[in-house]
Amino acid sequence: MESIKLKKITAVWVIAVLTLFVVSIVLGILMRLNQAEVIKQSPGIFYTNMTTHGVTMIGIWFVAGMAAINYLMERYVKTNFTANITALILTVVGVLMLWTSTFLGKFHAGWTFLYPLPFKIMWEKWATPLFLASLCVLTVGWLIWSLSLVAQILKKYTIAQSFAWQHLKKNPTVETPPFILISMITLFGVITCLISAAVLMGLLFTEYFSNGSFVNDPLLIKNLTYFFGHTIANEMLYLGLAVIYEIFSEVSGRPKWKTTWYVALAWNCTLVFVLTAFFHHLYMDFVQPEGLQIVGQLASYMASLPAAGVTVFSIFIAVYRNKINWSLTNLLFYIGIAGWCIGGLGAVIDATISNNFLLHNTLWVPAHFHTYNAMGNVLFSLGFFYWFATQYSEKKISSSLTRISLGILLIGGAGFLLAFYLGGADSIPRRYSNYPAELSAGSSLALMGAVFAITYLIAILIFFYKISKGCLKILSSRAA
């Protein structure tokens, strides 16, 4: 019975994520069309769409990774169904509250809602507390879910074993699977940043309802905002990597990967680096202690090396001169790794202090984070979605449709991202709703980005249709 319930709630997560993804892509296309002057939106509507698009995208791909590791974790430990359903309910409630605050309340302070913007009321007065409350609801749901998974891991493995510390020595008596190691490392980071989000929301609510008697320190609020936002945006990528470590070799017909000393060391180092890399968002804040700025640059460089280096090496060894059973699942994983690395390289370039002065407020920033999301993390989750939706179905997606949809996805994604990179290299500012005549190249690139984004959307709709059919069969099935 529990197996049926887990399959069905995972199917609901998959359909919900893909539905919200399509809506969010449409919002992004509308923004690019507005910048291209094909359509006309008021600045208020543009920034409302930008706020909704940003927060929704980060949220859905975080829960996509959580749903995937929750499903696969049943191979090792018993997961908590109540925590899973609680997270689903609170995510739905949180998204509805968020969309109400933006679409109806016209809240448009951006996904980062940088202080003191939420208090500069340029929308319905009730929209600010509702927006903050929506983030509280999402934080509570995700924190419950994350803590439940950690608790279940610790019922079987000690803290040292869950972090694979015994693998740093020769011949460990207990083997920690890579999936458990990466999940534990990631969940620890997730819990840390969600707790910081709770503190952040508490401080913002206190100021909002204090009638001016309490004022926050802007630098503290910005540190908390980016520690929360930057960290969770990175951790959702690592959730996808945990899935890849678990099923890439399985679907490829290769031996299952094992935890070695260098895998254990790399991921433990990643835990430290990913929690300190956010300082690169505060280079422009000259009152930030200089030591933290240096930590931000070093951590940004080093965060990409252990996890990326080990993962890329593992993938390369798995496929090099080996017979691989290629399917849509491992193709998406393989291409997604490339997108993740390219986007990570773009991030490292921007995180270099001397470059950051030139690139930080240009389209280079959305270029790099759209790369490791739209062509990295999204592909990780799509690979899992396809694998999950078809493993219980006798009818597989035809190879011709696979090639066509994957080709459309790659063409659309590459062109969409290229428009951002060209704009960043040309110093086109980000977050502009319209470009002045002096930045006319921004409008042309926006049109290019919109056309390729529509192409990307077509591919996503094909995946959505095929994957949802499999999920609906799971939901209608009574078999375990």
C-alpha cells in the first residue's frame, strides 16, 4: 500500500511541476517579447511577471529534485509519506498565495525582494505581507520534508556514515552509497538555508508591523536573502546530481557507482563551499568586510571543482569506450551535465571580482543561471520524470519522437541562452522592461531569445504530454 501511495504522490509532483513550468516559461517569453517591443506591457506588469517567474522557477525545480530523491530513497530507507503530502499541500498553498500577491496584488519587488523594496509600497498594501507569508508557508513545508528525510537516513546510518567519513580511510566496514552521501550533504545545506529564510521572514515581518519602531540592518538582510536564495538555487542542482549518481549507470547497463575516498572528500568539501559562495553577490556592498568578499570569490571557484570534477570524471569513465544502453533518460542526464558545467563556468567568470564590476548587472547573470537551470537542472529532472513515468508502462516513447523532441529542446535552449550571453558581453543591462535607443541591441537580442524560448517551450510541451500520460496511468493504477 505504501508503495502505491509513494508512486502516486510522486506522479502528482511531476504533473504539478511540469504544469507550473509551462506557465513560468510563458511569463518569461512575454518578458522577452516586451523587451523586443513586439508587445507592450507596463513596467508594473513586466516586473510582476519577473517576480512570479523567478520565485516559481526556483520553487518548482527544488521540489522536483526533492520528489525525485524522496522516491529513490525508498531503496535504502523508509521515507515519511505524511511529510511528503504535507510538503505538497503547503507548496500548493504557498504558490497560490504567491500568485495572488503578484497577479492580483501587483507585488513586483523581484524574486530577490531586496530590502527595502518590499516596504516601498507600489502595489496593493496587503500584497507585501501576503508575499512574505507565501515564502513562510513554502519554507515550513520544505523544512518539514527535508528534516523528515534526514531523520530517516539517520535511523539507518550514523552521522559519520551518512557523510561517508569512513570512506576517507582504507577498507571501510560500512559502505555509504553515493546517493545517500549526496542527499545528506544537500539536505544539510537545504535545512541550513531554510532556517535562515525563517529568520529573514521574521525580521521582515517585525519591521513591517512595527510602524517604524524597528528598522532592519540592510547589510544583514541582504546577506540572509542571498544565503537563502543563492544556496537553495545551488542545492536543487545537487539534488539532481544525487539522482544521476543513483540511476545513470542503472539505465545505461553499467555497474553501479560506489563511494570512493575522493567522492566522499569532494562532496564534503562541496558542503562548505556552497554555503559560503553567496558572498559573491555582495561585491558591490563596500561596507561588507573585505575578508568575506575574498571568501566569496574563493568559494565560488572551489565550489564547482569537487562536485563537478568528480561527477564529470565519473560520467566520462562510464561512457568512454563502453557499450551504453542509451535512452532518453541518460541522454538528458548526459546533456544536462554539459549544461550544468557551461553555466557553472559562466558563473565562475562572473564571480571573479575584476569581471564582476563589468558583468554583474548585465544579461550575463541570467545567461549563466538559465544555462545551468534550463539546460542543466531541468534536464536532470526531465530525465527522472521520463524514467519514472515509463518504468511501469509497457509502451515506451518512440525513438523518432525522442530524437525530434530532444533536438528541438537543444536548438531552442542554445539559441535562448546565446541571446543572453551576447547581451551580457555587450553590457546590456538586466531587469530592464524596455531598452532605450542607446541599447537597441538589447531589443534585437530579446526577440531572438523569445523565438528560441518558444522553440524550447514546444519541446517541453511534447515531454509534458508524454510524461503526463505515464503519470496518469500510475495515478489510475491499483497495482503496487
